[in-house]
Amino acid sequence: MNAKFDLKALGGDVVYVKPVLVEDLPDEIREQVGDLKSLFAVHDAQGQQLALVADRGMAFALARQHDKNPVMTH
């Protein structure tokens, strides 16, 4: 399905949440995450990573606490 969506309708403060494999992260981050196999990254509209958190729910809560509108991406 190739449907287009107007993300502007979500508001100006959209952030994107996506899963990230721990094995793809730099050594210094991998050393800090324990046994987790994946994390969730929060990115702004320009692609800049704003945060890495342990689970999807936490990523959405963090975004909303900062008055952002989170959307999931893959």
C-alpha cells in the first residue's frame, strides 16, 4: 500500500520513534544497555536523534512530556 499522509496535520512538533538494534550502536552505548537487544530512538523532523530509551512506551511518554507528537516509523 502506498498511501500518502499529511504529517503536518499532526502538528508542528512531530518526532519519529523507531526501533534500533543494540548491535548497530557504538561500543560505548552497547556497554551501558545490559542484556537489551533493541532500543527505541526518538528523532526530530530533520533526522537528528534526540533520545535512546529502553522501550516504545517510554519513547512515546518522553515525547509527550516535551509537548511533541510521536509517530512510529520503521
